[in-house]
Amino acid sequence: MSESRPDAEFWLDSLRREGAAFRAAVTPETLASPVPSCPGWTVADLVAHVGAVYRRHAAHVVRGVTTQPEGQIDPGAAPAGPAVIEWWDESFRLILAALDSTDPAAPAWNWSIQEQVARFWFRRMAHETAVHRWDAQLGAGAALTEPIDAPLAVDGIDERLDTYLAGKHDWPDDTPRGVITLRATDADGHWAVRMRGVGISLLDTGTVFDDEPHAQAAVTGTASDLELALWGRVPLAVLTVEGNPALPEALFNA
């Protein structure tokens, strides 16, 4: 895991930067292009999805309560054609305004195992946007993709592990057991994960790396590649894998 978690200002700055890069990748000419990392989607579908996410979660932020809303919050239908870009622009303004005006420690419902405070949504929206920015750039042309900044990617790996995979309950019956370590080659990020068959546990990396238990598998790569691989955007083959390959295959394909 990373040595310290970023604060809400870091996430908000990252959201602004990644949102601007997402928007720069989207033009009327690219809307019909397929997004290889999101099979079946065009760039227009991606724009509509991200805009809906912003609208839905802005509502969670401003509700200011920890109770789950009754039913799904309706973000409204995204318009067809180039108008979806302006709809996304307004959606982005809505999420920025909601987060800008909210104390990160204020009550706010979320679906995860994390604390029910608005800080969750600062973090989630930064990473939602970073990964989908990469998708949008890929849809515009593979040569245009830029890696996720290492500090943001390190926290994105944290989030993927401590929020999504730590809270996942539907692991296949044949999920292997053992300890796997992850290391970023371009940032201060290292993680140790115990695959328990029915779930995962994040371990104290100081204990794992210095004493015991010895890991059965180790994965290294840039922070961006590690995060993108954990989200299924790039294949495990872009990373260096040592030891039992079944462990990283189970973790990265979860």
C-alpha cells in the first residue's frame, strides 16, 4: 500500500486535470469510434456513461445523509449525437460544484465497505475519471493514450484493493490461496495481498517484505500499468510476474 493516503484537495485537483484531459480526447468526429477497452461501447457511449456517473454521484454528495436512497438516482437520458458532449460538460460542472461545496468529512452514503462520508466520492470520482480518460484517449487512437500520473495511480491501486476487491464476495470456488505482492517501479507503492479463496486481505507490507510469510507470487510494473491492469484495461503481460501465475491471474481478473 502507499505510505500515506492523499487528501481531498489532491483528489479534486486530479479530477479537474483528468476531466480536462477526458474532454480534450472527445470530439464530434470521435463519437462513433469504438472503445477497445470497453467492448461494445463507442466513445459516445463512454461520454454518456461518465456524464451519468457524475450526475448520479453529485446527488449522493449533496444529500448529506448516510442512508441509501430508495431506488436508483435517475441522471436523466443523455442526448444523442454531438449534444452529448455539452451534456457531459454540464455533468462535469455538477460534480465539481457538489464536491467544491462539501466538507469531505460530511455524511454521504456510498455502496462500499468504506466510511460513509463525502471523502469517498472525492476519491472515487478522481479514479473513475482517470481510467475513463485513458479509455477515451484509446478510442481516439491508441497512440494518444497517456499513463495515469504515478501518485494518482498508486492511490488508484489502493482503492481497487481496499474498496472493490476487499469488499468482493463472489469469488469463484477455485480461486487459489496464497500471498501476492505488487510493487510500482516508478513510485513509492507496494502492496501485499493474501488470497483467501473466498476473499482477500491486505497485509502489512513491512512484515511481508522483511520477515514472513514469503510471497508465492510477485508483480511489478509502473503504477499506471498496475492500476490499468487491475481494471482490465491492459493485459497482465505488460507487467513482470514471478512465482505462481495463478495468483495474479485470479487477482487481476477479479
